[in-house]
Amino acid sequence: MKKEGSDERKHLPHEQKNAMMEIGDISKMFHDILRLKLEDAGISHGYRHVIFHLAHNDSLTQSELTKMAHLSAPSVSVTVEKMEREGLVEKRADELDGRQTRISLTDAGREADKRMVENLIATEKCALEGLDGQELETLKSLLIKMYDNLERERNRLKHGEKT
């Protein structure tokens, strides 16, 4: 039986793929490995973005969390409800605006974040194994250039500019 997340498909050889195909495959593999590690650590993969943003902010409203995590409002709502039942987050009224509910990590949520970061670092270390300092600098520089190129294109398209 095929384990969920395993990839038994035949892949194109590296020499038949362009750079963006390689980057996509690397990203997918990185996230598959991270998902498997988080599941082993008892953290639902769906909680990853919520935990990340709550760990980097004291507390957030559901609307703020939706925007930061780039998830739909219903997805965030369901995820936060599950996380609250599991004791990872707590909700409380905003002290300045009682109409707003703020969401924050509990001690258990902060512990989940710690395990998540440890797994992220270990997976990144695996991915970068064998690269020296100069190769890492070059790789990062190239990726930043690619990101900037794509960001410009996305902004151009969002503003309705034609090619």
C-alpha cells in the first residue's frame, strides 16, 4: 500500500527539466518531508501557517491571520477551532475593542512551534548538505533575483498591464 505523501511516480531525469521544474520539485519534496516530520511530531500540517504567524506576533485577529497566512477565512476558522480544542491556541476579547477576538498560542502551541522550527532547520540542513559558503551565497543571490523578477511580473499583472 502506498503511504500518503510517498512519491512512487517516475520522474523526468534532471537533464530533461528546466530550472523552474527543478525548483518546483525541490519545493514539493521539502514540504513533503516537513509534513512527514511534523506528523511524526504530532503537529497537523494544516496548522503550520497559523502557528508560524502566531509565534511571530503576540496575538492576531482571525482577519489578520487570514491575510498573513494567505488562507481563506473559512480555512482559518476551522483550523483555529481545531487548534483551540487541542489546546494549541486561545481566543480572548481584544482589550481595546471588545468586538474583536484575538488569537494567541498557548504554552502547548509555543512548544509545537519549537518542534516545527527544529524540524524546519533539520530539513533545510538536509537540503543544503554539501554546499559550501560560496555556493550558498550564489544560490541565495540567484533565488532573490528570480523572486524579484516574478514579483514584478505579478504586480504588473495585478495592475492590468498587458505583455
